[in-house]
Amino acid sequence: MKMSTAESSKKLKEEARLSSSKKVIMFDLDGTLAESKADIDREMASLICQLLEHKIVAVVGGGKWLQLKNQFIDRLKCAKTRFENLFIFPHSGGSLYKYETGEWKLIYQNPLLPKEKKQILAAFRKAFKDIRYTYPQKTYGEVIEDREVQVTFSALGQKAPLEKKEGWNKAYNDIRFRLKTALEKYLPDFEIRLGGLTSIDVTKKGVDKAYGIKQLMKLLRISKDKIIYVGDALFRGGNDYVVKSVGIDTVAVGRPDKTKLFIRLLILPNRQ
């Protein structure tokens, strides 16, 4: 049963109250802090900067480092010293960057081997044939991208406009679920996840958002009760669902506007 707007706001307010004691607030990027592959807007950037005054913030996205830097970090106008409380996880947790001594440094990375990349590409070709997949007439950028740590399939290409992605997702009845099932037959030793509206990400087995959370907990030496994850796809089958396996608390948001409300509610006590 779908909650009313009032019920949803009340629930979010309670989740923000319970989150006030958390040390780390971890966010999914696409669909949570920004629309798919879009930059965060000024309001979101301002809210993140305010949150960094009081909390450690971690952001995880399916893109590579440069994409997350352009989409998120470069939009933040707060003092660089606040970045010391910011952790960035590209490749859905496959790598981690931390701000130290005035620059961003790579903490870890789990690159795919050349033979693994070849295996993944071959699996996509077989899976396309199995489900009789037909390519869109027009694409925008690379359809299958080697991101070193993961291989990403984007049905319309990496640079497709949001409205085109939404249209494809609806018109094809999100055929990615069938494609993922077909891929799993050929890639049993890899992680295969749906991302955004048109993407499928493939990484090494065990390298996912849950892996990223565990690495952050080790790095900060904190227990799972000190971290909370905010995402738009925490439902079974969603690309955020895996974080529940860690046993941390989660907050489900529909779109970035809900995330903004959550952050406002979270930082409100600090303004008083």
C-alpha cells in the first residue's frame, strides 16, 4: 500500500531523528543525490556542504572517478577543509578516494584483469543473442565501457539524456532484468548489477556497495550501528539492495528532492 505524502514526510522525519546519532551518512549518487548521470544542483551542493560540518559523508556511484568528480565534487563550493570528512566510492564500491593533505588520493582499487574483461564482453555478446536483444537506432556515446574496475553496459550510451533513458526503460519494459539473467549463466564468478535506468555493471565477485561499506568501516574503525545508507533502489533487485546484507540502517528515498528533505531534517538540530 502506497503511503500518502504526509505519511512519507512523517516517516522521513523519524528516520532523520534516528540518524542524528550516526557518524557516517552514505549516499547513493544517481537517483538519490542527482538525476541519472546528471550533476548535483546548487541546493543539493549547499546541503552536502552543511552536512559535512557535522558528519562524515560517503558517496557511492557506478561511474569512474572522473565522472563522480565532475558530477559531484566539482559542484561543491564549501571550504576544501570540509572534504576531509568526505569519501568517494566510484565503480559501485570497487575503489575508494579520500581527501588527504590537500588532494584526493586513491585508497584502494580492484581492477579487472584483461582476461576477465574479455570474458565479460563475450558474455554480453552471448546474452544479447540469447534474448534476441535489438539495439536502439540511436545511441549517445559508448554502449559498453571499460572502466578498469568494472565493465558497464548502457543501452543508449554513456551520454544519453535523462528523458531518452526514461523512454527506453519504459518502452522496453526494462529488458535489463532478462539480460542480467542471461549474463549470470555465463558469468557465475562476477557481480552483475542494474544501475540507473539503462545500465548494467559487472565487477569482480564480492566487489559491490556492501564491500565499499565494509572497507569504510575498517578504515574509520567504526561499527555498523554508526553508519546509515541513503538510496533510491533499496528494494529487492535494486542496485542499493546489497547494502542490507551488511546489517546497517537504511533510508529509502524516491528522488533527489526526498534526499534534500532528509538532509534538511538531519542538520536542523545543529542550527538551533
